[in-house]
Amino acid sequence: MAASTILSAVRQPLATALAGVSANVFSYVPESVPVPAVVVVPDSPYFEFDTIGTITSSTFQCKVNFTISCCVAYSSNPASLDNIEQLIISVIAAIPAGYEINEVQRPTVTQVGASNLLVADISVSTHYTQTN
Amino acid sequence: MAVTVITGRDLSLTIDSKSYDPQVTSATLKTNLERNAYETIDGKVFYALDTTAELSITMLSDWGANSPTSLCEAMWTAASTAANTSLTYTFTAASGAVFTGSVYPSFPDAGGTGKDAQTVSFTLQGTAKPTLTIS
């Protein structure tokens, strides 16, 4: 059996689960952000080690923290807020079992290139155990 | 010479020959020596009566888990079907300091808060004083 990876066991399943959301989903920070967009990026701290036992490459286990950034176009404030609220709800509904949904940060206006985006971050966590 | 610090990563726990390190967040083996105190005309004296032990575990709840083996389900099954049958354990405090003994199973709690990962804490009563092997 091939060794598991965080990509195969955590990031890819999360990206696959979010693929059903009506937005462009990225498991990395894209150069440009075609809105609406959902971007999964590592949170800080990225890994937390909260279980006992020796950590080796074959017994690696940790809590993994991610930020899911929800981005919509910022033009009309009421419409943008409604859009991002709906996007947040659809993202949270799509997050698979086994993830702690910690909090949603307040939306902020972020300039990306020439565009203004309304962005809200969802922090989620899960536990990863290496198997091989 | 610098002090060698040992951490939670040095700990290791097996119960009934199965390792539960991946889901255990805290494990403490406590051995109690019960003494009676007597006030004599020469002053207070103590007399050791009995030794008890208990293994306290806090862990990520693993109901329904297959890999690694579910400790919650193993404890529940053992407590349901063979409550008076002890289970052997090996508790490594650090390399070269290994405690062994037996504990009786107990029923783990189930549940948690909406926000966080489900966790459970329970204490297993030891059958006797653990045996410490120093190597």
C-alpha cells in the first residue's frame, strides 16, 4: 500500500468536496482570482502536534489547520455582502466530515490587481495520521 | 551535562497489545501508596498498607474508527462483555523506562461540543502496582 500524504488524505478530499460549490476552487493561491472564488491555503500554525508518541516519517500524526478564503466581487456593498454570505454557507455545507469548523472572520475589502474583492476567511482543522 | 528533557513524544501506550498513540493526547499512570499514620509517644510514624494504580487517558474520540483500532470501542466491548477481566498495558515514559501491568476496562463517554473535535477522558483502574523496567 502506498504511503499516504497530506495532499491525498487531506487537501485533495477537501478540494474535491468544495468542487461542488458555485465558485472557482483553488487549493493554492492563484496569480489572479476569478471571482467568485474559494482558495484553500495553510493557516498558521499549519501543523500542531497534540498526540503522544514518537513522530517518524511512518508514524507522522498532527492537527492540520487551513484557511478557506471566500472571495466575491466588491461592487455594491449590500449585494456583495449577500453574495459572500451565500458563498460562505455553501462552502461550510460542503466541508466534509472530520473537519472542525472554527470560525468565519469578518469580510474585508482586498485589492487584487485592479479589482476590489470582498474576502472572508473560514478557519478549519482536521487530524492527519500517516499510513503506509 | 545538560538535562535530557523528555516530552509527550517519548510516551507510548499499548493496551491489550494494541498501540493507541495516534489518538491519545494525554496519558498518565498514577501509582498511589496508601499509608496509615500513627501518633505514638515518640511522634508520628507511618505504615504502608496498600498500593493502587490507575491509568488516566485523554484522547480524540475514535468511535467508528477502524485504522487505527478504536480504543473507545475496545473499552466499551471489554467493559460490556468481560468487565472483570483485566487487560495488559505497556506504558513507556521514555526510552529505557517502561511500566507494565494490567487494568480493568471502563465505559468511555461519548459526545462533545459543536465546534471542536470530540474528545473523551477516562480512568482505568489498575489491578496492582505497575512493574517498572529500567534498561
